Amino acid sequence: MSHHRHRKLSLLTPSGHLTLGNLLGALRPMAAGQAGAECFYGIADLHALTTPHDPTALRDAVREMATLLLAAGLDESTLFVQSRVPAHAQLAYLLECTAYTGELNRMIQFKEKGRGVDATRVSLYTYPALMAADILLYRPRQVPVGADQRQHVELTRDLAIRFNNTYGPVFTVPEVTVPPVGARVMRLDDPTRKMGKSDNSAGVVALLDPPDVVRRKIARAVTDSDAGDDAVRSDPTKPGVSNLLQILEACGGSAEGVTTYGALKRAVTDAVVAELEPLQKRYAELAADPVHVDGVFRAGAEHCREVTAPVLAAAEAAIGL
């Protein structure tokens, strides 16, 4: 059984527009980590089917995300759309045949979004098996994971071990590692909540927001409700100000000499607009050449099919197919 310590893998669900938080916390580190590693970065369109969706909107979101991944500098990686690599769905079923209902009952997404709801899609219940397939197909030795995804990787480990013990040594059991702490960007209107791509509120800066929209959103950002303490400093009691300061620093700006909330917001706006400008310019160029984008992802999917085929074949043979 081969494994790949320097293989990196990450899939993003096209559940909305990529945000400044996605750029600073994920895309930028992904681009910086391409050297010396074999990177597979996918768009998890199958995961987007677990909740009600509009087919046209989903296709548009996939195309936008594909173009943004390239614009963000991930051109040294293997880029692919999950549904174009059939082994993901095929191995997911074999892992459903390995998982127990008790395990899936405990998964946080189902507990929070689906349990007790009559219209819950079965795929929301079983998608942790698909997520496990996403990982095990590429045989990475290590899987860096944040706190919100740790449960899924732990289940992946359990399923790999159970399958290997029951049917034979097919899967590499991945180690869970803690990634370096990256920028954790919170919503501008509620700094206690993470800036997520499925939220289209005024507190979320999307990567394709024009400068005037960015300026308006940051101008309305929550700062500090503490009357009498208007100091610009990073402090747990000042989450709004702390969030703006982190965004400023992550975008290459400086708070030196900034003493008022108004000046802070202007500095953050300038830094964010400067950060997004080259990305948006590159996005526009790529969007005007969809044949190139399609070609990159078509080649990526073909490579993924070659990489995943032997793993799926070994799993099928072991389980008796």
C-alpha cells in the first residue's frame, strides 16, 4: 500500500461566492504551499447536492469557483471538479457499506441541519462517507484539518481501519495534523461568526465585490459598543476592532498611526481593495477565455481518474465485487 506524505488535498463546496476569508485563510496558503508538493484541489459539487439547490445556480457557482482558483494562483496544482471523477461517488457507496448508522447519527452536520426534519435529504446523512472517499482515494499520509472538520477525518480513519481489518489492506490511514494558524476572518456585521461563502449578508466581502461595494461594507463594520473606550487595539473585548486589525495585517497593511475607528476602516478598505485588485484582474482575463479554464479542469480530472482508479479497483476487489 503506497502513501504520499507530500500530497496535499482539499475540496471546496460551491455553496456560494468565495470570500475574503476563503482567500486569506485557505486559497493564499494553498498557493504558497504548492512548491515541493503534489497538490489536488477540487470543487465538491456533489456535496452541494445535500441541500436544496438550483441547478443553473450550481453550474454558475462551479464555473466561478473554477476561475477563481486559477486566478488565485493554484495553476501548479491538479484542479478538478469532483463529479468528473466517478471514483468519488463509487467509493462513497462502498464506505456507506462500511459505516454504521450510529456513527452517521453523531455527525455534526446531520445533528444540526437534518435530524428530525422530514425534508432532509438522505445525502446529508450519508455525505460523510463521500468526504471519506474524497480523502482515501488519494492516499495522503497526513490530512491537515481545522477544528470544524476534525470529526470527518476521524470518521475517515475509522472507516479505513475497519475496511482494512475486514477486507484487507487497501487504504492508507491518514494522520490528522493541525495546520499552521492562518487568518480567521470574521463577519463584518457580526465578528463572533466566521465569514462564510454561503452567507450573502452585508458583513461578507466576496472576492468579486467591486471597490465601492467593499468600501460600503467595511464602512458599516461593527467596531466597539464600549462607550468611553475607543482605542484601536487588538483585544478579546473588542472583537470588531480586532477583526478589522487582523484583516488589515493579513492584507499587508499597517495600523501604525491609526488612532480612530474611521481611520482604521479607511486603512482596511485600502488594503482589501489592493489585495483583491490583481485577483479580480486575473479573474476577468480567465473569464474571457473559458476554453482555457475548461481545459485545465478537464486535464485535472483526467489525472485524478488515473490516480484514483487503482484505489477504487483494489477496494472493489477486496469487498467482493
